[in-house]
Amino acid sequence: MPWFFFKAGMFWKMDSIKNVVVKGYCRLLKPFIIFSIIGHLCFCIRLFVERDYNWVHYVLSPFKALLRYGCVAGNEPLWFLLSLFVIRVLYTLCANYKIHFVIVLFVTALVGFLCNLYAPITEPRYLGNVSTGLFFFTMGNWLSNRTLEVDGKIQFIIAITLILYIVYPSAVDLFYNKVLYGNYFIWMIHSVLCIITINYLFRRYPMIDVVGLKYVGRDSMIYFVIHRLIIYSVQSFFIYLGYGEINIPEFWTALILSIIILPVAAKYIKV
């Protein structure tokens, strides 16, 4: 997730707030709304399969979920689109008011850390992930013209990246903005170093992309908005069949359908 925010920052260009909002609606909010509605329909089917007939869960649950989490239950990954829209607007405001990027980095890192540190601030969840996402977005924009000139430093960067990973491995669930293990700030530093390293390696040695990551990256939006719908539908089907926890048949069914459906969707659906 840090890479997605970082990459968005790399491609950010100075613009008016009005244009950023209009473009953000077309590129981010529109697919967010459409696929949230589809996700909620999948959620309603799940409720019906589980014999939950409480009308409140069908009608009011999506609005409650949006306020608390920034997404609906049937398509949770869409939180990223809403958060990215807010981040683009906030960063444009900072740029228009000429707020120094160091101040933005410091404030966003601090707010993200405090949201992680104090459990009551886990909701609304977008407070934490927008703050942390804005940190990576800002870093991506600042480094956008500098990551190409790392030949003399890349060995040092790779060494520090590996040392941090071995000595103090750290991970954060960015949706919850919660430390899974390690240290929050070390995770931030390590994520940036990893992004610089991977960008450099893929640019310098394109032959290492043996699994078609560039292809997936090109169609990442359609993969992103649809993949959870496939998984969620498969889960509902296996619940209908009487299965309980996640099981092997469910896993393979979701995997195979994803491999088949996602490339077809990327070819015929434009978002």
C-alpha cells in the first residue's frame, strides 16, 4: 500500500483545487461509488444466505460503514480510492499554500503514529490511513525526479534496506493504520527504501519481471475494484453450501475465477 500512495505522488502535477476535485471524481470517486454499490449488493446476498433479514443491515449498514471505515462491507479494498482522493486534495492545498514538504512529512508521520498509538483513534479509520498515505504521497512527489539518479547510492540503499529487514522487521496494516510487528517509524523508512530499490531494479533490469507485474500494474484499477467482489461471492457460495471457515476448495475456486475473470474484465471494462 505505501507503494501505491508513493506512485500516485510521483505522477502528481500542480493544478487548481477545482480541477483536482473534478479529475479525482472521474478517476477515483466514480469507480468508488459504482463498485461500492455492487459490493453492497454482494453484501446483501451474503446477509440473505446467512438468513439475516434485519432491514437495518440492508439499508443503513453501508452508510454506517462509510462513516466508520471509508468503505462498504462487500468491497472493503475501495477504502484506498476514497483516501487517495482526499490525499490528492490535501496535497494540492499544501502545494497551493506553499507549505514546505518537510513540514507535511513531519505532521503526517506524527498524526499517523498517534492514530496508531492511541486505540480510540482507530475510528474513523481513514484519519490514520489518510495521514500515513499523505506521508508516502509527499515522499513520492519529492523523490519523483531523484530516484532516477541513485546509481552511486543504490548499493548503500539496498544494504540499509536488507539490514533493517533482518535486524528490525516491521509491518503496518495501512487500512487500520496498526503496527502488526516492529516499529512504526522504521516501517516508514524501510518502505521508502524498498520502493526506491524496487523501482531502480525494475528500471535497470526489466528482465526480472518474470510474472508480468507490469501488465498487472497497467490494469491495476480494474483488478483492484473487482478482485474482492470475486472473493466475496465465492465465500457466500460456500457458506450457502454449508462450509464454515475458509477452506481449500474455496481458496482454489476464488483463485481460478480471479485468473479467468480479471484479465477479461481488464479488456472489456474501462474505469
